[in-house]
Amino acid sequence: MTEYIENAQKVFENNFNLQPQESVVIVTDDSMKEIAQHFYEAAVVKGNETIMVQFPATYKSGEEPPVLIAKVLKEADVALCITSASLTHTKAKKEAAVTGTRIGTMPGITLDMLKKGAIEADPSDVESLTDKFASLLESGSEVIIEKDGESLTFDIKNRKGISSTGIFREKGEGGNIPSGEAYIAPIETSANGSIIVDGSIAQLGKVSEPIKLDLKDGRLVKAEGKQGEALLALLGDEKGRIIAEFGIGTNPAARITGIVLEDEKVYGTIHIAFGSNKPFGGETEAGIHIDCVVKSPTVWLDGKKIMMNGKVVE
């Protein structure tokens, strides 16, 4: 077996506790089929009933996959979505979880990420850090993010804090692999101010120079620079520009790679997203969900500083 197949087997063992009698479906697209093949072969070698399904890579993160893909997700015990854009925040993923499928989403994963980085983290460290921050978010009300002289404020009161650990042992559990983030859906009309994005943006890669995003009443109204213009074009003019998510990275082994799957998990970063958030407690269905990663921010929760320049305040 290759190193990639061996590491893919570890994902099935460590992240899913995959049992011999369980069925596996690998969902991929035309751009990611070569990487997906390693996971398909890993499951086959383990002796599990396994299929791989593929569809065209002509969609955006948060957009629903073809109906047939949504149906097959519901039929498996374990599903891995190895795709170029993310299926994480889709109705298809949520509805499959309701039927009991354990689902790992790996949007944009590279061979390098399959060997090192976030995937190497100690699962127990990631679980404890993620649960800690998810609890803080769920009990909080007002968030203030400060960086480079800019400030963004929004409300998270009565929204559920989500702990994304990448460990899915029980029916219906799911999320990113590799993982390590605590996140929440802000009140959609509550965000006001500006934020500096200097990490990466989903589907656009690493930020070449810091971008200032201006928000008013929860809506992205201005984004500086060429990558800012590309972000606005990606989000469209309607619900895609509404704030959808606030997340905190909790994976000490994660790196900024230009692939948001890993970038948003980096310990000491935060991210905000725009577009759909209904699958995790919000109100917006936009057909798109785009994350923007911020390095070394200062974060206040209900007047208490919980992070200063990317360093967690105990």
C-alpha cells in the first residue's frame, strides 16, 4: 500500500471508528477524483462495502450537489465528500445526517494535507480545545474582533455553539476532516464595522495582501483590492453577502496553506463566513458559503478578552 492509502485508512479508523459491517460511499468531483481514489482503495482494502460516485466540478461552496448524490449520501453508514468546493453547509449533508450517516467533508484536500499538518494533530487535544470554545460561544452574546485598527461587532445570543472535532463515532455526526474549529451562526443583521482578512479565502486561496471588509447591519457592503472584488463576485449581490459564521481555529498542528479546509482550523486564527448558515442554526439559505480567515486577531466576548493578537487568554 502507498503512504496515502495507509493515511486514508487511519482516517477511517481514527475519525470514524469504522466497523467491518459498515458501508462506505466516497463522493468526489472531476477535479478531486485522484485523491478520492486513495480513500476508495483504503476502504476496499479494509474489506468494507464501498462505492465511489463522481459529479462535475461546476459548483460553489455551499451549493447543493446533484439530487442523486444527495440520495446516495443517505444510504451509507459512512460518507466522505472529497470535493473541490464544500458540501459541509448543505441540506444534502444535513438530511443525510438525519438518516444516521456519519459524514466527513474534505473540500480541497491535497496530497500534502493527507501527509502532514492538521491531520497529524492529537485528537484528544483538538477535542478538548474545540469543546471549550464551543461552550464559550454558546453562552456568549456580543463578539468584538479587533485587528490593525479595525473593529467588527456582532451578536451571537441564543445561537448554538458547534464543536467540530473531526471525530464522528455516533450516527448522524459529521463535519470537516481534518478539523478543529468551534463556530456559531451570528444574528444575521447584527454585524457592523470592518475586519482585516489576511489569511485565506475559500476558493480564492491565500490572501496576497490584507483585505478590509466593511459590514453594515450584517451585510458585506465593501471589500478592498482585487481579491476583495473577486470575493464580492463569488458571493453575488443577494443573500450570499450576509454574515453566516464566526469560527475559532482549535488545531495546533494546522497550517495556512491556501486551502480553507486546513486554514480555518489554525490555532490562533478566527474566520468569518458569508452566505448559508441554516444547516447549523442560522436563517440564511444562499446556495453559497465562503470562509475568510484572519490571522492573529484580538477577540472580546461579552467584554472579556479571550484572544489577544492570536494568543489565547486563559
